[in-house]
Amino acid sequence: MSDALREELERIAGVLGAPNVSFVLERPRGEGHGDLATNLAMVLAGPLRSKPRTLAERVLEELKVGHGLVARAEIAGPGFINFWLSSDQLIKTVEEILEAGSDFGRSTLGNGRRVNVEFVSANPTGPLHVGHGRGAALGDGIASLLEWTGHDVTREFYINDAGVQVGRVVESLWARMRQALGEDFPIPDGGYHGEYLIEAAERALAELPAASIAPPLEAAAPALREFILRVQREEQDALLLDFGVRFDVYGSESAMHEADRIARLLEQFRDRGLTFEADGALWLRTTDFGDDKDRVLRKSDGTYTYLLPDIVYHADKHDRGFDRAIDVWGADHHGYIARMRAALAALGYPPEFFEVAMVQLVKVMKDGEEVRMSKRAGDFVTLRDLCDWVGADAARYFFLMRRGDTPFIFDVDLARARTEENPVFYVQMAHARMSGIFRVADIDPERVTGPFEIAALTAPEDTDLIKTLALFPGFVERAAEGREPHRVTGYLEDLARQVHGWYHRCRVLGEPPATEHARLVLARATRTVLANGLTLLGLTAPDRM
RNA sequence: GCGCCCGUAGCUCAGCUGGAUAGAGCAACAGCCUUCUAAGCUGUGGGUCGGUGGUUCGAGUCCACCCGGGCGCACCA
């Protein structure tokens, strides 16, 4: 409902001689400042060389107060203009929600721009841990926000199936197999100690043809490599599916090692004079593009660094027609951003093509104490554990409710609580309560529609609720722009709080017919917004709990 | 040492891109069940926004320098 007013204010700014000024139209914090407030007059003061309060008066002369949009307006403080919306606007808002239904909150802001969101991208060497869960929730949330704001989104997972780590996991698996056969065989230095390889070793021995896995390791390695990559990928995908995340595309690191892809990229750099040889290695002049130091592309032993195929991969995203590539990375990779950015700048891509959403470390609190984790010993909380403890909905919500770039302590006890303290529960409960009204009345909410009388909404809570519902699309937009799903969870918690209060104080069923009908309409609209928010974040919106 | 992120109520965190008297949840205290889910609602107390300067009509928000914490600084991935 603020859209119409915003357009009107933009028009007036033009009339006064300052089109394209950027001003804020927002719901003011304090009571008594109206439903919406703008700083337009203060922003105009500079370019128009006039006093804010004088300009505010001129704005109000242009805006026909009392007709349509605004019931009342006043100038306050240093030059704010506060607006009280007309009841027509409130009715319109509710009708808009009913009409848009599960699309309410969507916008076309992105103009169909093609965005690639790459996340999780875990090594296929072991189970996903809680950190991957956070990346999965955040990546999927960002992707979803971009979809809601009119972008053409591809969710992508990059499989690191080419590096040394794969060799290590094969060696470790081999060690576990020898151990299973009764030999005293150590896990190599830098190998994987996790227990999952004990199981995998048994499966390998049982399932693979004996000839293909007979010693020596060098002979068995190809079969084991294929086996462990497949098993790990299958497990990761099954878990991610349970977690509610689907990918459109799986990129493969080994595919990026193809000789002519690499050659083509190196040629581009060479043509621009950006590579040089030193100490037997091939370097890229990333310092020309803001990096701290130049980076090695091809090591002196002839193999590639991780960076080179990764540049190929990002160039591939560009060639596939994406306007933007957003990578969700763990904090431990953040030193890597500058060199990737530099490499892509070296290829001549616009700076906004590549973007990194950072995900900081996750600690897990359970039974009141921190769960110790050591990745080297293979001893960490897996995403599977977490989902078993608290369920996928709670896990996702918790990861989404905090900004990604700050360390996060996952409180397992809180996440599994079925009480008001648990925000997931609290929000879902609000939805269930709205559904409950229709269940008790034995009415299909989809069939509650049509005009209602604003005067029949007798409590201030009624209209306050409508005003909050109207804010949803704005929150989705800002969350999408900032890649900040936590704005949506924050909104949902505020809304849920208000919904519980409304539910408590404003009876629906059994009120006079006009009021009952108006509140049923409002309950339906509320249920829609709650459901849309939850769905957007990849959560269920239960009808009863 | 250098770079990036962070520092807001006792605790966990928001703060709409520079706006009005800095908010919410826990925790503490005090109330509220003839109810469409008490699995809930309402009220109260609680702050030098890490510090010091600066930019301007106006700073939690922007700049500089300190203090304190996290992460990163490979011919690893």
C-alpha cells in the first residue's frame, strides 16, 4: 500500500523540480507518527535550497489529502511528513493479498536477470556437517528470495572431485579396508579418520568385484575412487533432499580440468599480458586487480592450483549467460575472494558479476554445553545428526534467523522446544491458529472472500494487523537486495507476535455477522502471508500442531 | 605485521542503507484461562550503541585512529 503513495511522492518531487531524489517512506517507530512517514521534504531541502518545513507544506498542497490514499497528514519535527492511511487503502491491501494468494510478496524487481547461486559445494569425501547445513539454508534462502523478486535463478553445486582430497579419502578408505581384513594398517597422514569410512570399507569389500580392489592400492584406486565419490554424493544428495534443498545443476571440478578449457583460459590471460613464469611456475598478475599478491596458476610440478579450474568454472558460468554469480562460502575461504575477484576482473567481467555471501562458523550447544568438534579426528556434528535432533524446519529456520557473516551458536535444546521461546514453533503456531479458525468453522479459507466493511473491524488490533501484513513485500525486497534472509524471519516473528495478540483479543467466530466476516477475511489474509513467508524460506506451514 | 568481518539491555540478536524518544526474544518481576490450541496473551524494570575525534540540520549507521574478539594471509583445497 505504500507503493501508491511512494509513486505519488515521486511525482510531486518532480513537480517541485527535483525528480529522482531518493527518499525514505517507512513505517515510523514511535506511536503518534502515523502509519507511514517520509523524509522527502528534508531530502529536497538541499537541491531546492529551501527550508524542509516550507517544502513539506508544498508537498502537502500537491498531495490531495483526504482523497483516496491518505486520510490525514501532518508535518512534524525537523520536516518529516506523517501520513495516516485512509480506510480504503486498508481494504485494498487485504483484497490485494487475497487476490495474489501464494504470490503475495512477489515482485518483478529483478527483471528476469539470470543469477547463479552456488552453495554447499562440499568435498565428496565425507558427510555434510552443520556448517554445510548453514550454507545450504542460506544459499537456498538467498536463491528463493531472488526468485521472489523476479530473478531467473539457478541453484548450483560444485563437486570438488579432482583435487588431492579425493586421493586422500581413497587412501583412507584403503586403510579401513585393510583393517577390516584384519591387517594393522594405519590411516595415512592428512587422511580421513571418520567412522563413516569403516562402513564404506565394508560396503566396498562386499559390493565391488574382488579383482578390481585387489592390492596394490595403485591398481585398486580407480575403482575405489569411483565408488567413494558415488557413495558420498548419494548420501549428500539424500540428506539435502531431506533438508528441502534441490539443485538445478551440478558442476564438476574434473570437467574444468579439460585440456582445451584450461588452454583457452590461459590464452586469454596471456593475450592480455597478465601471466608470467617464475620459479618454474605460471603466475597470474592478480595484483593488477586489487589482490595482495600474484597467484600461481600452474605449479612447478606441472599440476594446477585449485584456483585455475575454479576460474574456468566461473568463466563457464559467465559463458552460460548468467548476469551474476553468487557463491556462498565458508569463512575459512574468505582469503580467496580477492584473488577470484581479481581473476574475473582480469577477464573483463563487470565487478558486480561475482559476489560472495559469507557463512561464518557454527557451534553447537546441546544439553546446555558446547559439543566439541574436531574435523581432523572425524568427530563433528553432521547435518544428519542435527536434523534428527530438531527436524529440518527448525534447523533451516535457525540457520536463517541470523545474518550469515556472524558466528552462530546453534542451540539444539531451544530448537527442539515446543514452546513459545522457540521462534520456529512460534511462527508456525501462528499459522496453525489461523488455520484452526477455519477448521472449527468448517469453512474453506479459499472461499472466504469479497468485500468487507472496515467499520466492522472494531479493534485497533485489526487495522494494526493489516498494516503489518502490508509490509511483507517490502521486507522480501530488502532481504533479496541484501542477500539477508534473516530479515524475513525477523518480520515473521514480529507478525506472529501480533497475530497471537490479535487472536487472543479479537474473537472471530460468533461475532456479529459483519465483524465475523471481516475477521475471517483478515484471518485468511494473515494465514496467506505467514504461509508465504514460511514457504519462501523452505519451511512448512502446518495447519495444526 | 597486513587484509576482511564483528563489538548494541545480564544473555542471544534486530535496527528498513543517515532520521524523530535505539527495539525484540530469553532471563527477572507483576498480572491474565466460561476462548477459534494457556503449546497462549498483557504490563514493568533494564543502555555511555567498545573508546576517542571528525563529516552535517541530524550518526548505532559514514570517515580516521585506538581497544577487544573471529577468520584469513600456500606452488593446500
